[in-house]
Amino acid sequence: MQNAHERFGTLEFTKQVKDTTTHVRVHVDRAVVEAPKDESGQASAHLISLVGGDSEVGALWAGVTEGAMFQIHLPGRPAMAVSLGPEAQCFRGSAAVSNRERPVRHLVAISLELAKTKPGVDREGARTVLCDDDPIFVLYRVACRFGLPVVPVWATWFMRELKVRKAIRPLLGLGCSPVVVSGNKGTYLKWIGKALKEGSIRIPEENGSITWRLPRTFLERPILAASDARAAPG
């Protein structure tokens, strides 16, 4: 696959212990990064998905758990120093690639803030980091997190409210279109109550289960195709 490496970012990690220096460089296929508010600030990574060898992934797993700083380079952007912060979570796996004796190791690391967006976790939180900006996906994830009484047809209205109230802003993404949404359960319930009174949204007349048709672009993109692995520079 021609120029496949251009769709990947890179992540570098350097650690020095006494007289030993460890330097690791791997390819990144997914990332969610929050740029600093000013030039003196530090960028925060909320999700990093990377592939590499046994020793590389092992060193990066250790770095993530220690809250280390990494250099990440997303296509078309200058390199940034990022950290996943304290209590970041890691998930490791393997991917078989043709023409390779050993499988490629896969590591997904997420920040504590992103981990807390799971349904029922930290319902008092005022920010929700999401990997997709599709209106239906945004409403679904926010509703699941805070237990909101909503229906999919309200997605367009909800996205409009977020934009008008400046409660949504884009994040830097690789392989996804991430956003961060501001607000908590009380805030959203007030919006819903006001919109129902004004007639901006309506409760469906029919009863029954609700079906959410969510975008699948984030999951359907392959982590690492075999041809991509061969084309990517070492």
C-alpha cells in the first residue's frame, strides 16, 4: 500500500537510568490529544494506540504507568511533548502480520479522565472526552454517562445547544475526530426541560425500545494492515 506510513504518527520515549539510556520510537494509529491553552502549557494525551515490538511496548507500558513524558508527532503537525497523566490505564494485545515471525504488539493507553466517561462513573464530572464528533454519538455517550432521558432524534438539537453555548470544542486526533464536551447531569436536564417547554424537542408518542445507530468509523479502521506494516519505515 503506497505511502501507508503517512497515515501513522510516531511516539518517542527516552529514559535514562544511571549510565543506561533507553530510547523507543513506535508508530501510532490512533490518538486523542488536547493542546495546551497557551504556549507555556503542556499538551495532554487522552488516548494513544500504538504498535511495536515486545521490548518497545514493554518500555512504553512502564512509561505510561509512571506518568512519563512522550514526544508525539501527528501527520501534518509539529512534534509535541505529552503525558497521559497519573493513573492512566493500559491495555495490551497482539496482531498477527504476514511475513513476520512474531506478532506485532499493540498497546492502548487512556487517561484517567477518558476512563471516567464510562457509564455510571464520575457522574459529577464537568467534562466528557469523546473520540467522535458525530451528533448521535455525542448525545448517546453523554446520555449513557449521566443517565439522561433522551432519544436519538434529539441529536441535532443537542449538538446545536452545545455549539451555541460553546460547550463543545475539537481536540487533536489521529484516526478519529475527538471533542471535549462541557457540562454535567444538572446542566443537561435544564436544557432538556427548557427545550420541551419551548417545543424545540418532543417526547415521541409511541412507546417501545430505542435503537441507536452509531457511527462505526473509529472501530472499522484497521489497527494495522499487513501491507501497512511492511510499508511503514522501521
